[in-house]
Amino acid sequence: MAKRLYIKELLSHDPKGQDVNVKGWVRTKRGNKNVAFIAVNDGSTIHNIQVVADPSAFDEELLKKVSTGAAVSITGSLVESKGSGQPVEIQAANIHVYGTADPETYPLQKKGHSLEFLREIAHLRPRTNTFGAVFRIRHAMAFAIHKFFNDKGFFYLHTPIITGSDAEGAGAMFRVTTLDAKNPPIKEGKVDFEEDFFGKETNLTVSGQLEGEMGALALGLIYTFGPTFRAENSNTARHLAEFWMIEPEMAFYELTDNMDLAEEMLKYLVTYALENCKDDLEFLNKMYETTLLEKLNSIVTSEFERLPYTRAVEILQESKQKFEFPVSWGTDLQSEHERYLVEKHFKKPVILFDYPKEIKAFYMKQNEDGKTVRAMDVLFPGIGEIIGGSQREEDHARLKNRIEEMGIAEDTLWWYLESRKFGTVPHAGFGLGFERLMLFVTGMANIRDVIPFPRTPQNAEF
Ligand code: 4AD
Ligand code: MG
């Protein structure tokens, strides 16, 4: 029995004419009466293996079934390729077809579909070169994140997906309920959530941070990495209703430590991609963004610019740039402002800090000026905000006041407040949007194209 090898291994194999077996999907078949060239891909790499078959040696009906999209197992001897496109090829001795793909109806029969069209066939698009590359890189980035934190002594903490509190107090949340939507129990004119599964109102989490802090205040260094959910109706190329977030939380860290870690992590991840995803990145660089590799390399060597929000507002106001949304102190920066700072003014990643407290979450540490909080956002070229974080308010009284001031239901946060009552310490953390990172690393333009099955308003087909 010939050994089954993955194409990634095959291509770097010494072609000694030994028998090998490859299993995968046919990308193309071309040739003539005398010879057939079958390009097979098995997902292990962007590259195909070329199979050469002599049509007279095979049943005509069998060879007909070997069409684009068909699943095959091919055995033959591995030889040096005579063609220029590949180092080795397989001379087919045996072909087995597992599953055919009717050329009349297989949607990927032809190349060159638009990304928009491919979104409508999200169940098949992983079989394209583009999405194969994106999803291999996605895996590599997830792995690198765990490696980065593990090597630094962080513990991966699993925070709940169903929560009774609202961590960000920003966008809307997705309710989790087993109540009958058509006929819910009513008490005093309102839906009675005491009758619900958990005996209270619950939602899908918008962030694992609050629970993550409880971990950091015991284990020292933790991170979460899981799905988060936001029901905001933002139909942009940078927002998903379901996205993955990485949230480290560190006891005894202050804002500068937090910035240092964020910068180190982003550089580590980009370096990891450059070193481990070379073939896929080169493909994307060629097909979509010709400055991708250059851009990735420049991040690794640049020193991120750090400046207070107040100074950023001045720069934006002094600029001659026409913005759709005017800038003034106290307003949230729009992505056009963030991108001006990063792409035009500083020409490198920027970390803004000390934002007005009114536009940030309740848990951020308040500065002495009474106006700003120890927030930080990391802004990236082409993306805008890639990371949001802060030093946390560790003072019980100040935190409680802020919760009251902002009209947040304190009964959902009593446990969070208690962490400031017993052994409180300065601590900080941040959240990296995994798909925003993926946008940057792959150079893809739309966030729907860096997650296998995107969830956006009006879209949960697959
Ligand atoms: O700035 P955000 O809302 O911060 C938090 O959730 C904090 N609890 C994080 C922390 O301090 N532990 O979100 C963090 C990041 C953003 O910078 C962005 O990259 C990403 O999450 N993000 C989204 N990504 C895709 N789609 C959305 N709708 C996103 N909203 C935020
Ligand atoms: Mg944010």
C-alpha cells in the first residue's frame, strides 16, 4: 500500500519514484487524447499537486468523473516534474473517485468569482484558493495567540457565553430565553423573567472582561479567547454580530504596561504570520493587496506612536482634512479620524489614551482631572481600532459612584464590585478583535471574508 501523504509534504519530498497516495479535490483537469493533467488540492497548502494520467490506461467513464470539484484518491509514483510549475508530480497508476461534482451545477466550476458571490456560497468557498489561504492563516493566528500567552505565563480562562450583566453598556445584546415568545408569562404588566430558564434576564456576552478580571485577581495573568456577540445594526466592512475576541487581563499592570503588552503581542502575531504563512500571504499579496507583505513587515519594525486623545483631537482640528463628521473634544472618533491619524499623519500604528469618560465604559480608571479615564485604543492602518482596553478602576467607592452615575443596574454587578472590596489591586487589560487582526494580516477588505460563516444583520443562512 502506498503511503498517503499530504500535498504540503509531497511537494518537499525527494522524488525517488516511490509510490505515494494523495487524497483531495480536483481543481482542474486539462489535456488531450494522449495525456491528462489533473491538479489536486487537499487543503494542506495553497499549492496543488499535478497528476499526470495516460487516458488509454483508464476507463473513459472513470476519467469523465474526474472533474473540477470531485473528491479523489490517486496513487502513483512521485517523479520530478517535467513542467515548470511544480517540483514534483504523480504519474497516476490508480484513480478512485469518492464523490463527483457535476460540471453543470458545481458553482466553483469556473475561476474568478467575486468575493460577494462567494459569500452567498459560504458552504463551498473554503474550496477556493483565497478562502483556503484565509482560513489556514486564521488557524495560525489562533495558535500563535495561545502560544504567545502560554510562553508568558498567562492562563487561558473560559468565561461564560451566557451572562446576566452588560460588560460594555454600549450596543444592544442578544437575549437568551426559553420563554414562549408568543405567550410569555406576565407579572405587573411586564414579562416575568423570574419564570425564565435562569430565573433572570440573560444575554449572549459582549465581552469576557468582567469575569476575566475575577481570574486575573487570583491567577495574576489570564486571557480569554472566545466568541462575543453584539446586536448593533452596523452594516460595515468591520463589524460582525458574532466575532471572536482575545482579552488578556493582568493584575498589577498599569496603563503603560498594558500598552507595552498590546504592542508586543501585535508584533509577535504579525511576525508569526510572516514566518509561518509565507505561501498563503504571498498568494494574497499577489491577488488582492500588492503591498500586503511590505505593510506587515513595516509593523514589526515600527514603534507605535502613543498620544493622549486630547492631542489627537488637536491634530485633527489643525489638519486641513475635510471629514464627514466634525471633531471636537468629547466626541468619539470616527474611523475616518482614526485612519487619518494612522495613515496620513503618523504613518504607523497609533495608541490613543486618556479618553473622555463620557464615551467610555464604566469600569475604566478615572484620572485626577475628573474628565478623562485611563482608556487606550490601538489604531491600525486600513482598520482603525483593532484593540480597545484600559486600566480598571480598582477603587470601590469610585467604581460604585460611576455605576450609579451611568444608571447601570447595580444588582447585576454586585459580584464585580466585591472584587474591589477584597484585596483590590491596580489591574489592566484589553480586547483584540480577532477578525480585525485577520483583516490586517490577510489584507482582505471585508470582515465577512475572514470568518468562515459570518453573522451580520439579516444574515445567518449557513
Ligand atoms: O473596544 P471594545 O468594545 O472593548 C471591549 O469589549 C473590552 N471589554 C475589551 C477589554 O478591555 N477587555 O472591543 C474590543 C475590540 C475592538 O477594538 C475591535 O477590534 C473588536 O473588539 N470589535 C469588533 N470586531 C468585530 N465586530 C464588532 N462588532 C466589534 N466590536 C468590537
Ligand atoms: Mg472600543
